[in-house]
Amino acid sequence: MNLKEMRLDKKDLRMIKETERILKGQSCPFCSSEKVAQIRWGLPMFSQGMEQLLAQGKVVLGGCVLDEADDQDMQCLDCEKTFEFHKPKQSR
């Protein structure tokens, strides 16, 4: 089944919209790439929506074991460095 054939429930659609909202305007502070993904820490709930976000490179899995060093929530898909989410500047 390809991504267009997936039927997503309301929870999956909300998760996709929220992830896209978070990623909008994000760029890597190291290489300036706009190809960034949200890091999901912990044991993910695999659903069709999560599968779609993983396949599109909008989400990467950070692992199940968390410690104080795991405060990064974004990853650049080009240079692979991790960084903290930053609120995009509003255009005037």
C-alpha cells in the first residue's frame, strides 16, 4: 500500500497536521538546511499516520531510553546534527 492509498483516522490526521506545524519555518542552525525532522523519543505508537511521517522524513525515532542529554527535539536530515526546536520568526 502506498502513502496515497492509506486511510487515516482523525487522530493520525491531527498528528500529521501538528508535526507539519512544528516543522514549518524550521531550519538547521548548523548548515541552514530546511530538511529537518522532529525527533520522537520513547516508544512510539505505530499507526498509519506515524508510518507516513517516517516515510516522508518528517519524523525520526530518537530511542526509548531517555536521559538528561536527550533534550534535542529536531534533527537535520542533511548534516544529521540534532538541535532544540526554535520558534520561527514572524514575518511582518
